[in-house]
Amino acid sequence: MNDETLQTWVEQVSLEWFGRPFKHRATFNSRLKATGGRYFTRSHNIEISPHQLEAFGAEETEKIIKHELCHYHLHIMKRGYQHRDQDFKQLLTQVGASRYCRTLPEREARKPKPFKYKLVCGACGMEYLRRRRLDPTRYRCGKCAGKLSLKTLD
Ligand SMILES: [Zn+2]
Ligand SMILES: [Zn+2]
């Protein structure tokens, strides 16, 4: 799906569910990872994460579109358009929008890699944990400048 299709989609959802036209731009932004969508108060534009569509499909993405349109229309009508506002909460329920600018599961699933190695200082015994193998002769101890050796953690 491209930006043109998304634009048409958002315009349709706007008319069908809000009875008002969406007159700005809706685009995909692949850098959006933590949230499914974004509304910009300055430009009135909407951005939707394409990862959203991949992960949850069209039905869930439409709920995100509705959520962003709630921000959009209330903001334009100068009503409470923020998450904490009563107007916003009511409109969300009314149109069946998603409650949150939803967090994608891949983000939650991404854990830091475990440490596999440690550099040990031969002089003072200081240890430095490392995720990747490296050449210990190229480094010195940060505390005493002693020579380091690499050990594998198990
Ligand atoms: Zn929101
Ligand atoms: Zn040292």
C-alpha cells in the first residue's frame, strides 16, 4: 500500500465516521515504531506506521486512523483533542477508535542482547562486559591502563 491509497483511505474513514472531510495529508512513516500513528498539530497532517499494517492488518490500522482523526477533528473544532480530554475520550468510543496510539509488539519483544564476553584486567582485576568478540590487545584497562585479556562468559 502506498501513500496515495492511505490518503484515500483516511478521507473515506473521515467522511464515513466523522461526517467531516479530511483536508490534509496522510502518509506512511516507517520510522514510527513505538506508536501506530501520529497527528501533527502544526501541519494537521497524519502519519501512520506501515509496521502497524504488517503486524495487525487493515482492521486494526483503521482503528489507529480513527484515533488520529479524533485528534484531527477535535483540534480543528477547537475542542479537547488530547488523550486526557473528555471530548477526546467520548469521540474515541463513539467511532470505535483504538484507545492508544498503539505500541507495536516488535518493540516490546526487542530485548538487549546478552553479554557474551568479558575483558579482564591482568593488573587490577577489573572486568568489562562485552556483547561482541574483540581484540583485547587493542584496549587498555580504563581504571589502571593495565593489559586486558578476553574471556568467554558461559
Ligand atoms: Zn493519540
Ligand atoms: Zn586495571
